Amino acid sequence: MITTFIILLFLLAFILTLPIQLYIADKLFRPAHVGVGNLLDYPPGFSWINQPNPNWSVEKRTITLQNERTYEIPLNESGHFVLLYDWEVKFTMDKIKYVLILPALSTTDFASIPKLFQSFISPLSNTVYAAILHDYFYRNPKDPKAKAITRAEADRIFYWCMLARGVWKITAIGMYFAVRIGGGNSYKRR
């Protein structure tokens, strides 16, 4: 009983001091600045794709999107979103200017926020623009410039894009540390 009480007390103290912890972490470990160009513009539209039935054939998994393009839903994908049109993104990192084109049919699940935390941070808030770009970097892009972006740089861009879109600093730093700590398994390079 005492052990349970101590654990609950520790958990409560941790939760109540989390904003202060994140503020201190931001001051100590803030990633180097990334200049965000046109990320204040709206990205192209996207379409929600449901998780396919494992018994579906390729023909049943091939759908026509609103832009008249066809898309084959991968069997191993859960529900996700697909960009309908190319999206040009400009940013400056370490004094190098980047212009990337995220191609139509790129996939995203926006911010992969555990359901427990979605009442505090919505995956469909103004974090989506940064999340689309972050997912593109993490999912083995074909563009050699994007493929050259390291995981740490992708996370840095994610942080500064959220701030540029008006995400609260405490939310941005929390999400930044979440991807730094837990995003390693999702970063694909072949």
C-alpha cells in the first residue's frame, strides 16, 4: 500500500513539474535554429486512407483519389493520409538553403501521439505541417537531398517548423524530445 502511494505521489509530482522540466530542457538542449521558408503556406490537400483488409487483393487495395490518381494501399499500413499534390518546401539549415518537393502520394500519419496524450496534444492541430515533413524525412525519401538529411536534422526541422506554425514552445519541445527518444525505429534508410 505504501509503495503504491509513493509511486502515485512520484507520478503526480512528475506530471505537475513536467512544464518546468520541459522549459529547462529547452534552455539546455534546444536544437540549432532552422529557418523555415514557406511552411507558413498551406500544404496540398490530403486524403484519409483506411487500413486495408489483409484478405484484399491488389485490385481491391487500388483506389482512385480525389485528384484522379490511383493509389495502392500497402497491406502492412495502418490508417494514414496521402498527399494529393506535390508540395514544395523551403528551409535554411546551417546556412544551406533547401528546396524540396514532397511528391504526391507521400504518406503521413501526422503526429504519432499516443492516445493517452491526445487530449493534451491533438495530432490534427497546427503540428500537422511539421509532421508531414518529418514523416517524409523518416520514410526513406527518393529525393537525394531529403535522403541526406540525418535523423537529428529531421528532428531539428520538426521542432522549428512547429514553432513557425505557432505551436506552443512547451508542446514543441515535448514533441521534439519524444521523437529524439522514441523515433529511432521509424527512421528508414536503404
